[in-house]
Amino acid sequence: QSSDDEPPEVELKELPPHLEYAFLGDNEKWPVIIAKDLNVNEKTALINVLKSRKKAIAWKLTDIRGIDPEFCTHKILLEEDYSPKVRSQRRVNLKIHDVIKKEVEKQ
């Protein structure tokens, strides 16, 4: 599936004041972030260059050639019937607490 077929589904987030969104397609599709302080001619030229090179932009992890998407994806493997639990902190026996504290402070 090529990135040219359909635009990525992205959530447009609030940007810092010096940046703004520009779109390479109609109906606010293919978003890119550009500097806000560009003049109209510079914005138009930049957007035209980006439109002509749209295939060079990796819109999704699967678009990046030479890098396996599995390498960039983090998974936590859990058993299906396991539910995560929060355990309370274990207490150290008060008799050996001072010994441990002295040992840690030595190092």
C-alpha cells in the first residue's frame, strides 16, 4: 500500500506559536508543519516543492525503506488471562535496615 493512495490518519495537535500546519492535499489531507514567519511566496514555493516530492516523505512507519517496522514498534507481551496489578512496596526488617543503609552509603 503506497502512501500516495490514502493520507495518514493523524491527530493535529497544538503547535508552538512559531509553527503552523500546511496541507499538501485537499480537505486538510497530507499535513506538514512549516514555519509561520514565511512570506506568502516562500510558503507557496515550499508547499509546491513538498507536493512534488510527496513520495519521499515517510508518512507511516511502513513507508520507511530499509527499516523493519517491528524494529520501531514496542510490544509488551502478556498472557491473555493476566491482568496487571499494583503491588505495595516491601518493607525491610527494622533490625537490618541500619546495616543496609550503612552499606549503601559506603558505596
